Amino acid sequence: MRFESFTFEKYGRVDSCTLSFPPGPGLAVIYGPNEAGKSTSLAAIADFLFGIPHNSPRGQVFGYDQMRLTAVVALADGTRLSLRRRKGRAGRTLTNESGQGVDEGLLARHLGSTGRERFCSLFGLDHNSLRTGGERLMAADGDIGRLIVEAGGGLRALVDVQEKMAQDADALFATTRAGHRRFYRALDAYQVADHAATEGLLTLDAYEETKRRCDEAQGMVDEIRSKQKEIAEWILRLQRLVRVIPTIRELDGVDKELAAFLDLPPLRDGFADAAKEALQALKLAEAALSEAKERHAALSAKIDALMQSEAILAAEASIRDIEEKAVHVRKARGDRANRQIELAEINAKLDVVRGALGLPPDADLEAMFPPPDTIARVQKLAAQGIERRAKMIADEKQLAKEDGTLAGLAERQSERRRAGTSEPLGATIAEFANLAELSRTIAGSERRAERIGQEIAKRVCQLGFENSDCFAAWSCPNGATIQSELDRRTRLDDEIAKIAERSAAESAKRDMAAGAIEHLLQAREIPTDASIARARGDREETWRAIRDRYLSERGEDVARRPIGDRKADVDRHRQQTEAADSLADRKSLDAKRVAALDLAHRQKAEALIAIESLEKQRKALDERRRKDVRAWEEAWPEAANRQSDLRRLKGLVEERGTILERFAALRALGEEVDQLHAEMAPRRWALEQAEAQLAVEIGGAASISERVSAASKAIKIHDDAYADFRHDEKAIRDVTLQRQSTKASLDALQSAGADWRTEWAPAVSALGLAESIEPERANEIATQWATAGGLLHGLKLTRERLRRMDDDEKELHEKIETVACALDFVLPEDGVAAGGMLAERLDGELKIASERQVLAVQLKEAMAEQDRKQQSREAALAKTAGLCGEARCEPADLEALALRCRQCSAAKVRRLALADTVRRSGDSLPVGILREQSAGRDLDNIKADLFQAEQDATRLISEMETALSEVQDRTRAMEKFSATGGINEAVAARESATAEMHDALERYVEISLAKDLLLAAMDKIRAEQQDPLILRASALFSASTKAAFGGIETDIDDHGNPVVVGRRASGERVSVARMSDGARDQLFLAFRIASIEQYCAAAEPLPFIADDLLVHFDDDRGAAALGLLAELGKTTQVMLFTHHRHVRKDTEAFVARNAANVIDLASA
Amino acid sequence: MVNFRFIHAADLHLDSPLIGLAKKSEDYAARLDDASRRAFDNLVALAIEEDCRLIVIAGDIFDGQWRDYRTGLFFVDRMRRLRQAGIRVVIIAGNHDAENRFANRLEYSDNVKLMSQRHPESLLIEELGVAVHGRSFPQRDIVDNIAIEYPSPVPGRFNIGLLHTACGGSEGHASYAPCALAQLVNHGYQYWALGHIHKRQELAKAPYIVYPGNLQGRSVRETGPKGATLVEVIDGDVARIVHCPLDVVRWIVEDVTVAGIETREALLPAVRERVELAYASCDGRALAMRLRVVGSTHLHAELAATAPSVREEIETLAVGIASNIWIEKVEICTSPSAASADIDPTVAGTLRQAVQSLAADPWLTLRLEARLKEINIKLPAGARRDELFQVLRIEGPEKARTLALAMIDQGQG
């Protein structure tokens, strides 16, 4: 595949560029300075062949839409393809010239299995790759496999990948144990987990053993529990015996007592008690009968002793009537004196009334008494008249007072109207409150504004501006812009300074190298290749002349030659031969000097190249700096004219900013002053108005504050007076209203007086009074009449009471006389006393009668009681007789018999109680059994046995605790089995470690086998390709080194690995490590070219693209390398991009030989 | 007849560890070590919740090699719980139980019936009208058709055949107590409760012949929902059967295709989608997942060469989705995209050919065996060596070939 032309549009920073490759030789040296688009061209070719990557950075300037890569390529089979590539989805970006889509396969099938990466690594080479490749050859020390792979195959990263994989494999597993290896870490974890799993395992045997021990412990507990039960029962038995034995002894005593009553007849239960009861009842019945008889006799005697008066009892009702009347009369007799006093007092009061009415002392008031409503009417009207008159007097006084008040107020208001204080002023003190302060503020601001203005004007002049306006209008960049420019220039200056430093360093290197060369050349001639060649050339030239003459057909030429000259020729030829041979012979001896000279030459050349490059860079930077300055001056002419120094300009601009800020502040201050003036103007006018209104005069030189103070005082006085005026106005209104009210009230009273008088005359005349009588007097008379009415009524009542007292006295006397005739004793004369006596005697008789009645009842009851007692005695006698019959004894023996019976019964009861006690104490066991158990046992012995048994019980409790503890421990051990016991965790951890080991080993085996495969594959390739590849590379290497190396050969290193070595022209073998850098680079290049030739022989040739490959080569080797590339150009197209003129110059020789073309990228 | 529900379970393999999960965090053990126990607890809870009257367990309650007696105690304890709930349990010993040292020496509560090892036995449960027939494995390797000897169905009863068998043979399972499906169908039972095969299968519906599968998946070979079968019997017929997932850790194998994925970065979102989908299907259970990256891609070489870091990235991603997701393994099964059929005359091409040729050569097998020999002496006996070696022998050469080719591709630069 050969590119005939290649155009890239809107690609990277290149708008459009076309490379036309002339027909003919395959080597095209594409020359272009830096920034000419060299790298862009390289990338564009790869993109054309393999598509523009999705994230290509080449679209940053023009975007992707118009990006186009167009090429005309000629294939090995003669086909020509004209294709265009655009950016887009993979597989749809290739078109023909007319824009129609073309199958990607059209290009792909000629690329074969070569992808972008392979193309770039195998068919692309730059000086860095070349140098790196050379260095890697040194590191590999000629390993053929690596040479083939890295140099020949472009697989420069394969060894790294291999080594990385080897490291990975080593970190996974090796037969040697190491802590960093993943397998062994997992193995450790496995072993720990496995140990834990084994330790934690509960086998059936272990479980059964534990269970057996648990059962044993439980059996021990059961056994002890059984013993405890037995001993507890034994203790209970002993304790029971201890409890019951004393009672059993007592029971035995009672049985002996009962034996003494065996002679008693068989009597029923309770006979003794019945006998005792019967005897006791008999005694009681006899005593009660005697007592009843005595009581009956006493009552009979008592009744007989009580005597009664039948006459008094018969007149009981009359006597009670007399007694009541006598009480009434006695009471009236006590009240009579009071009634007499009361009559005297009423008469005295009536005398007073008569006097008040002007009647004679004997006047019959009762006959003259007026009707009560007349008296009340006069009293009412009199009260009304008195009240109305008092009100009228008060109203008249109030009216006069209000008239006076109104007159006074009217006079004060008239005076205020005259003084002008009857109207408001229209101004307040507050309006002028801060007038003085405002005035001072304005004055201060004006002074500050003036000072700032002067300072600004002065500084502006100092900075060279005519005035502030010019200063403000000055066009200049801002600080950031200047700083940016300043930074840019500083960077440029820094770069220039660095270049100067590097240039100086390179000059020093050059001088050192020159000094070394001079030093080396000062000694005998150095057998460099050039000097040897030169010496041989001289020898050849001399020999050619001699030979020409010697072989000349014209023998006279030799003959004509003087013998001296011929000798001289021979000597010269011999000397030259010797010199050349000597030089050649010394080459190996002076190898060190030769190498030093080579090195010095190379260093000098490199230094010169570097100096030249640095000088170019410096010039470019100088030019760039000048352009920057010009651009700056064009952009900011005013600023540049005024200040060319950017730092000063920046300072000026920054100060300008400060001044402009102050200027703006000054303007703001002026505006503020104007605003204050505007604010103050209406207040000053108000002050003047107030001064005029209030006629304040304090002199023309008075300050604002003095004026404000005076005006304020005057305003306050005016405001106070005006407030008084308003207050009095309100008072006048209020008093006027009050007066109107008073007048109305007075008028109403006068009207009511007329009506009153109409009623007054008839009312007073009804009391016999004249119409003209004063109400007070009329009221007094009416009151006297009302009093007289009450007195007259009281007099009448008192007289009636005295009359009724006399009637009662008389009636009492008559009743006593009626009763007295039937009595057998004499009564007193006084009725009240007689009544009292009668009542007293009646009460005595009634009491005696009552006592007799009671005694009669008691006597009857005593008789009945006596009968009942008699019957009881007879019953008791009968019962006793019955018992005697039952016991077949005499009544006299009954009591003794009953006593013995009772004693016998008591003994039996006691025996029962004892037997019950024995039973209860003996845990309800029958007495017989208990007696049997206790038979023959001594209580002390039993207690001793009990003590021993309790000791045994205590011991068993202790044993039981131990056994229970054992059971608990063993049960706990059993319960632990219900949990997983950690074994599952351990097993899980073991499985985890196993998984880790498997994972590590799987990867290890994968990598190890892959490595084995690769090494074996490389061995196979070496075996198959080594000879042809080395043969071709050897020829190329020899050519590129101008035969300094005769070629390359294979050898075996100390480790037995096959390696390549260089063979010098002298036949000396040089290992790759001992080769110079340049030689190694050439070796690398030779292998690469040989490999590409091999590829091109088998597949569609692809262009080889070299980017500044020859940087590290000296002129001769550079030319030789060019020769190699030209040689490769015969096989496939070779594009050598370079920005070095000397490369272009060197190419001229090949161009002249029609072995290369030069394409100038700048003109493309 | 009495209507009732019963549960058919099998292959509990109690306390059998989960295989292949590397420890990723401290709570790893706490989450996974008792997975089989928690799954069985789920079974007990289900039986109580569904008011079941009977549970039949068709063998392999325990692991054959498992010696920790606590496992037996755990099972006995759960049997007591079922007794308290009034649930009868009928079990047969499977090949693993026969191999186990303690399985037949446990002291069960009276609600449990372990069927005889000597001959098929029938248990009549009067209150349910059920006859359960079954026989325990007397030893691990029963190769006879023991189902032939199973009793005839009891008339008027719901007959359940409890059998541990490789019915019809099944890949991956030993062919113990083999029998034919037709034989079971014709035996006359209403329900055959089978065990031994860990994958749930419904072999027939008339009558129902069912493998419920195991209760908890134990490795990546046992994927998907695991549990037991709930059977409802109405009027003497199976009215419905429901498979109830009871596992606590779900094993899933998912493929992530890289077709159309341009960059390594774009791979992770695709993985995330698969992992999230898989986790969502687990209903909150822990997820143990194997991811297979498949498809042809130009990333093939990169992925093959950096497989460990791919795995780490995926594990990190999984942790970000949920804390109870374990990535068991990430398999890079990709292939190079659109390999050219043209002869590659470059050194790389020749190298690739050489690798391909050598990989097909017995030489590589010899190299593998040499590596295995190295490993063999270091690997502990209990670390499932045979399993690993089997995997390595099957997959190792191919993986090595793929990696070597990837390294060649990576080497170009």
C-alpha cells in the first residue's frame, strides 16, 4: 500500500493540508519545522487507516463535523483506491471521492490482521522509541528472542507484561513459602480454621460420654435424695416420740384414777350434773318461796297505812278552775299599778298637745280630732313647700355665681385676643430642633470636600495630567490585564534566561569537547576510521600513480621518471603503507583514545546542535517578546505612551483607581451637601416666619443656634397662652350650659309653687288654720294632731284593762264560796290565798290515791309470785326424788354420789384430751401404735438418736449441694451442645480460606501456563525466524554502520541463552551491551527493517512512518540510516518526518540518486 | 376424609458449609455459617404458619462426613418444637445419613418416625387418614431398586411414598436406589415424596412425583430458589402443591455480555444492572453470585490480563449495592472481536500461531501436570484438591491460552 496523496481537512489545528507523494522511490522525507503539522500528519494517517477514535482530541479546534481525511493509495496488486474518512460510528465512516459509503472491509482486508496499535508499534518509529528500543536491547544483552519480539515484532511491552505477570504469579504461589504470597496467607487461615473446627468438634462419643457423666451426676443426686428422705422420716419418727412420750405417761396416770370409780353404779352420762343441778334447784326454789311470802305481807301493811279525803277529790275540777283563776287575778294585781301610771302619762301628753294647739287644758280633744288624711295632706304639702323654697334659694345663688364666672372669663379672653394668643402659631419647636446641627454638618462637609478636591487636583497634576477630567478619561488597561501581560513577559524572560543558561552550558560542553579533541589530536595521530581511511586513500592514490605509470603501455613514462623520484615514490608509498597499516594496527591499541575522540566529537556535535537549537529558540522567543510588546502598544497606545514600564504602569493604574475612587467619593460628598442644603431651606424659612410672627428680635449678628433658642422660647410662651385660651373657651362653654340648666330648674320650682298654693289653702283650713300660715307651723300643728290621735287611743285601751281586772276578782270569790261549803276545813278570806290552799290540798290527795293504786298492783303481783315459787319447789322435789330412784339412794346421799360421778367424768374427759394430744403430736398415728413405738424406749436415748440423725441429715445436705453442682456443671456442658459451638464459623472460615487458595492457584496456573506458552512460542519463533532475520538484519546493520560492523552473529551467553553479538570489521565480537548507543539504535533499526521486509513479503506492504529518527546519529551514520530507509523504500513506502535541515540536506544526495523525495510540509 | 396440609422436604444437609465464598468481611461467618440451620428454621416456621399436620423428609438430613453431634441435637430440638405444634414428622435416612456416624442414634421425640433400614415400612396416621411408606438407607451405596419392595397402597388412605432415589438417573448425583418413573406412577400411591436430587423437579402429576430440591444451595452448582414443597390434600386428593423458597443465601450465575461495550468503564454499569436485578430477585436474601463476562470485544485482551482487578472492581461495586452480596467468582469468558482471517505475517502473528499450536499440544498438559505436582504437595488434604485439579485440568489450558494471547495483544504498545 502506497500513499500517492493524502489530504487532511479541519483536523487538529490544520485547516487543510495535502501531501503529494511523487511517483518513484519509496522514501519520502517530509520536512517541516515545528508546529508545521508533522505530528498531526502522523496521527491523520493512522486515523485514515483505522478510523478516527471516538474520543479523538483532534476536533477541539474545528469540531468533528467537517473533519475529513482523504487519500489516494496504490495497492501492491496495482489497484488504486481513492477514499475519504470522516468521524462517525464505527464501520460507516469510509466513503469514496463522491461521498458514497464504502465498505470498511475494502481497506481492512488490505490491512490484514494489523490493527491500529500494531501499525503504530511496528510501522511507526520515532527517535524516542528507537532510543528506548536500543536501551532495552542493552538490558536484554542481545537476547535473540527479545530482539525478535521487541525490535522485530514491535512488541516492546510484551516483556514488561510478561514480567508483570510473572510478578503476579509469584505473589500468588511458589513452592517456597513466603508471607506475601496469597496462597500461603490463605493456607495459614485454613490451618487456623481447621484447627478450630477440629478442636470444636463434638463427636457422638464425646456427647455420650458427657451425657453419661451427666446421668451419673443425676444418679448421685437421686441417691442422696433417697437417703435424705429416709433420714428425714427417721428424724420425724424420733421427734414424734420425743413429743408423745410425756403425754403417754400422763395418760397412764389418768387410767389409774379411773380405776378408783369402778364401784359406781352404771349411771347415764351427765347424771352427776343432773343430780347436782336438781339439788341446787331445790334449794333455790325453797329460798324464793320464803322471799315471796315476806314481800306480800309488807305490801299489805303499806296499803293499809295510806288515808284519803273524798270531798276534795270530788271537787277536783272546781278546785283546778279556782286555781287557774287565782293565778290570773294574782297577775292582774301586779299589773294594776303600771296601768295607773300609764293613764297619768297619757293625760300629761294630751295637756301638752292642747297647749300646742292653743286649747284650754280641759278641751275635749277626742271630740275635736280632725280626720287623719287631712293631717297627712297638710304634712305632705308643708314638706313640699319647705323643700321647694330651699331649692329656689340655692338655684338663685348658683345663678348669680355662674354669672360672675362668665363675666371673669370673658374679660380674660378679650385680653388674649388683643395679645394675639387666641390663634395657633403654625410652627413647632421640633421643626428647628436640629437646624443648628445640620448647619454645622453642612459647613464641615463643605470644608472636607474642598480639601479632598484640592488633594486630588494636586496629585493629578503630579501624575502629569492636565486636570481631573483628562485623568478620568485616560484609556488604560486594568491591573489584571497588566499583570497578565507582565506575567507573560516574565515567563518569556524566564524562558529566555533558561535558554541562555542552557546555551551557556552547551557552549561549555562544546568547549570542553573541543579542548578534549585538541588534546587528543595533539599527540600522535589517532587511528580513527576517518584517519585510517584517509591514510589508505593517500596510499591508494600514491599507489595508483605508481601503478598507472608501471602499467602504462608507454614504458618511457616509467623510464623518464628520474630514479630519485621513483625512489621517492616508493618511499612515500612505503611510508604511506606503513602509516596506514600502523594506524590500522594502532586502532585496537588506541581504541580508548579513539572512543574518547569519538565521544568528544559526538559531544561537541550534540552541543553544537543544542546550541543552534537553543539559539533558534532564543531568537524565536525574542521575536515573540517583541511582537508581544508591539501588540501591547497597539492595544493600549495611550497607556504605552505615558508609561512603557509595565510595573510602573500597573502602579499608576492602581493609584488611578484609588484616585478615581476618591473623586467619586468627593462627588458623593458634594451631592450630600446639596441634599442637606435642600433639607435645611424650608426649616430656615419656617424659623424666619416664626421670628416675624412672634416679633423675636435678638440682633442681626445672632447665630442660628441663638435664633433657634430665642424662637423656641417665644414659641413655648405663645403655645402656653394659646393653651390657656383654649382651656377658658371650654370653661365658658361649660359654665354657660350649667347656667342654662340652673335657670330652667328655678323656673320649674316657681311653676310648682303656684300649684302648691292652690292645694295648700283648703288643706290648712281643714285643720282650722289660715292660708297664710307658714308651712313649718302648719306642719308642726298637723304633727301635734297626729300625736294626739295616738294618745287618745292609748288612753282608751288602758281604761278597758283596769275594768277587766275588777271583774276577775269578783268571779274568783264566787267560785271559792261554792266549793268551801263542802269542805271540812276553813279557807282564807283572800281569794288568791284560798285558791292556793285548795290547790295544795288537792295535790296531796291525788298523790295518796296514786300511791295506793301502785301498791295494789304490786300486791297482786306478789301473790302471783308466791304461787309460782310454790310450784317450783314442788317440781324440784319431784326431780330430786326421780334421781334418787335412778341411783337407788336416799335423797341425802344423792349429793355425795353426784360428786363422785363428776370426778369420774372429769378423769374420763382428761383422758380423752390426753389421747387427742398424743394423736396430734404423733402425726395422727393411733395411740396404740405410738404406745407400742415408745414402749421400752428411754426419752434420753431417743433424743440422742435424734441428734445423730440430724447430724446425718446435715451431712447429706452438703453432699447434695456438691452433687447438684456437679449436675449443673454437666448439664451446662450438655446445653453447650445445643449451640453451634463455633465449629460452623470455623468451617465457614476454612471454606473461605479454601476458596482463597483455589482462586490464587487457579490464577497462578493460568499465568504460569500462559508464561510457559509464551516462552515456548518465542523459542519456536526464534528457531524458525532467527536465521533469515539475523542474516538480513546483519546486512542492514553492516550497511548502516558503514561497515564498521561487518554484521551480527549469534552466540551463547554465560547462562546458555542464545544472544546476538556485533562483529566488527576487524572480526572482533562486541556484545550488545558494549556497543555504543548509536550502534545499538542502528541494530534495533536493522532488525525492525528486516522484520518489516519480512512482513511486506507476506502481506500487503504498509507504509513505514519514521519521525525524526536520525537525531542521535552522527552525519555518517545518519546518512547510513537514510540509506537503510531508502533501501526499505524499495520494499514499501517510507515516510520520514523531520524538522532537521541537515537531514533534508543529507537527503539531497539520495534525491540526486533518485532514491528519495523531499516534501516540504510548509508548502503542502 | 380429612383435609390437611403437609410439607415435603429433602436434602437438608444441615450445617453443610457454603462452598466457594471467600471471606470478605468480619460478619461473613455470622451471615453464612448457619445458613442451612436458618433455612430449616424457616421450614419449621412455615409448617406452623400453614397449619401443617405432617412433614415428610426424604433423606439426607445430615452430611455424610459431618461429625459434629451438635447438628443432630439441633435437629432433635426442632423436632420437639414441631411436637409442641402438634406436627408429625416422618423421615427416611438418605445415603448421606447412612454414612453419617450419629444420624441413626438420635433420640427423637414421639412425633417423629424414622423409617426402618431393613425393609420398607408403613406408618398409619389415623387422625389424618394417611399412610406413609418408606425405607431408610442402611448404607451409603444402595444400588438396588428398593421401591419395588414398597408396600401396596392402603385402601381408603392418602398414601405417601417416601423414597431417596435417583429416579431415572440424574447427572451430578450418584445413582443410588434407582427406579423408573413408570414404576412409581403405577405403584398406586397418591404422592411420591422423593429426595436425593437437589434440583426441584415435578416428575409427574398423576400421581404427583416430586423432588423438592434441597433446602439451601451450597455452591454455585445449586443455583436459584431452594426450599420445600407444601402440599394441600382435600378429599383424599392433592388439591395444590406450592414450592416455598426457604433458603437464606441465594446462589445465582449471571452472564454479562460485553457486546457493544467500547470501554472498560462502560462494563461496570452493565455489571451493576445484572447484580441489581439478581439481588432484587432474592427478596432480601443474601446473594452469592458468579458473574460470567461473555461476548466478543476488543477489550478481551485487557480483561483477560487484568482479571483480578476486574473482580475487585466488581466486588467493590457489589458492596455498594448491598452488604450481603458475595461475588463468588468472576469468569472472563470473552473472545476477541472480529479476528481477521488473514495470515498475520508479523512476529506477533507468528507468536499467536505458535501459542495456539502449543496450547493444542500435549506439551501444555504436561506443563499443567507439573504445576499441579507443585501445588499438590502444598495443598492441605481437606482443601478439595480433587475438585480444584479437575477444574484446572478442564479450564486451565484454555485459560492459559487465552491469557497468553491477551499478553501478546497487550504487548503491542
